[in-house]
Amino acid sequence: MGLGDPGSQPPEIFTEVPGPASLRYSTALEELEAPGINTIYRGRPSLLWQEALGSNVVDVDGNRFVDLTAGFGVAGIGHRHPKVVEALARQGHSLIHGLGDVMAHPQRVELCRRLRDLVPVRDRTSAQTHLAVSGADALEIAAKTAILHHRSLNRPRQSFLVFDPAYHGLSLGALALTSRDEFRNPFLPHLHPHIERRPFGGSLRKVAQLLEEGRVAAAVVEPVVGREGVRPAPDGWLAELAELCRRTETILIADEIFTGFGRTGRLFAVEHQLSIDDGSLPDLVCCGKALAGGLPIGAVVGRRQLMAAWSTSGEAIHTGTFVGHPLACATANATLEVVTKSDEPLAQRAARLGEGVAKRLASWPARFEEVESIRGLGLLWGIVLRDSDTAAGWSAKARSRGILLLAGGPEGRVAQLVPPLTIDRDLLHLSLDLLEECF
């Protein structure tokens, strides 16, 4: 796919952004939908999407954008990838919905097999998968796995070690692990009370002391902090943490929901520091977002010894109506085929394109007074701007030029570059040209 091909076209803007049709829909949603989950944010309407293909999004006013959000990272292989569309149509003609945890289907079997072969966990050859319906659901499954495992050993471990900043989801169980007070405070009395928080990337001396006390069931970590500011772990930090967890029999849970399937230049971000050769891989890995090419699904892949704790003589004790959904499993299998079997595997492509992006972005703090620093890996980059108003203004100006990106993080001042891994190189650098013009 080259610049100008379908799904790889330059932006083209015909109206103000948001345009009149977006404004009409926004007004309707403000009336019909609960506040806070619609397109009205702090009183400012947004644009509404009509169509997406490859790296392009077209809104309801006919404006064409380059999507540097990849739909929150979901469109890792691009929007509406033909292999995903084909798998969706084929599966839709045979089985749209199954019977959850009671009766499975062949696509589900194949997906679990693929995940076992790809996801970097200890004892990978015998690893097992617990499917989920979302990323937050996957985090809750991983936490429950740790609780069940220690209980099966009559080991009274109740605490979880998490790192600040971190985003692990907003459902009630996952929210206990998430760091931002803005999300947590309204529900604080109802969250799991035994949470130990330490700074991400900080000294692990106190972490070692904590783990040696034998109260922590699991350590939960993003190998690259995603939504909360794009922070790669310092060199050697994950390996040291993994060693501490092994030594104290603390389960290591890697949250790869945002970073998995090639985003950072490796198939999974932990592979930048951890290796199967020295036994340092996580015990459980949580997957989601880019897994199914646009359909909702999550998964926890882990050591068979840990997954055995889910065995029950009665009904499943964590499941859902849509778990292992046939359409999502079919598109996930198609997605994993694209990620791994392309002429150039997408993780390698992300690493190669990421080198060029890194060179471009490295000059920004010196060239543009609005930019404080740059950080990232592969095709996941954070541009740290001087304050939240600057970040909001810059991202709004980018939208008016046809570039979609999000600004957020704990202080709202980190703009994220998260393009599809399939984005055309020339289109990517054209987008960076336009972003530079917006300063």
C-alpha cells in the first residue's frame, strides 16, 4: 500500500472540525446518552466517525483524516483490514454466537493455540488461555488467578503490587489497580483494600523488602506505561522486577493490552527486556485491544500451574455471555495471521518505522517551545507538552488539518502517536509535517 492508495490517502478537510453533521449528532447524543461517555467533552462537541479504512477515517461530514490513534490502539493492522473483513463475513455465515463457557467452537480452539505459541510467558509450551470480553476483564481474570493460586497452596496472600502511573481498566476490580485518583476516588470505599503502590521505573530496593514479607500475591506492570503518559521501563528494570518476583514466589502479571502484537517493535513489549532463555518471562500476560482487528476481546495467557486453580466441579466462576465470541475469535485468528505472517512481520516494521519517527521527534524539544520531551518505542510515542492547554490546543489544531491524535495522561499534557502498524511510511511522515506546522 502506497501513499494515495485506498486507506492510505492524505487528509482532506471540507468543513470546520467538527462540522455541521457532527454537531447535530453530538447534540442528539448529549440528550440521549449518559454524560461522560458521549462526544461532548468539557462542553466541546467532537467529530463523529462514518467510515474507516487502513490509516484513514472519514467523519459524518465527509472530512478525511489520518488516524494516529489507531482507534485507541485497536486498529493495529489498520481499519477494516481485508483479512479481518473476510473472516468476519465467513464466520457470520456459519456461527455468530455460541454458548460461552458451556459449548465452544473451532475458532476458539484455534485462537487459544495461536496465543499459546505467541505470547511470552514462562513455560510457554504448556501455557493455557483464559479468554475475556475486554482488557479490563482480562486484568480482573489475572488478579483472580493469583488469588486462586495462592489459596490453593494455603498461602494467605491478599495484596497486589502496582506501579504509578498505570492504567489497567475502569471496571471495579481493575480500577483498584489503576493509579489515577480522578478515576478511583468516586469508588474508593468499594475497591480492593490491599494495594501496594510504588513508582514505575523507580528503585526496587523497597519493592524487594515488600515482596520478601510474603504478603503480595502478584505484581502487575505495564512494560510501557500507555494511556498514562507513554513511559518505557528503564533498561534492566523489568528484568530486576522479574527476578524479585521469582525469588519470592510472587506472580508477575504483564499488562500488554496496549503494547501487545507489535506496537513497540517487538511482538510484546516485555521482550525488550525479558527472555525465555533466562526464565524471566511473566507468569501471566493480559492481551486485548489490537488482538481481534476491531472486535472486542481480551485474553490472559499463563502458566498451566497457575491456570489449574480455575478448575471447578461446578459452574465456571468467572465467565460472560460473550466470552470466546465466534466473530471475535475468527477475526483474532485473522489478525494474528497478518501480524506474524506478513512479508515483513508487523513488529519488525514498527521497529523500522519507529527509528525514523524517533529521529524526527528528537529535534522537536529544541525546535518547538511547546515541547518538553519525547519518549517511546516502535510506533508508540508520547510528546510531552508544557501544559494541558497546550496539548489540547495542539491536538485540536491537528484535527483541523486532518490529523487525529489524543492528548492525555495524568496531567493531560502528553499527546500520543499511535498509528496503525500498517501505515504507509510517506503518509506517516506527511502527518508529522502537518503536526510540525501546528506548533
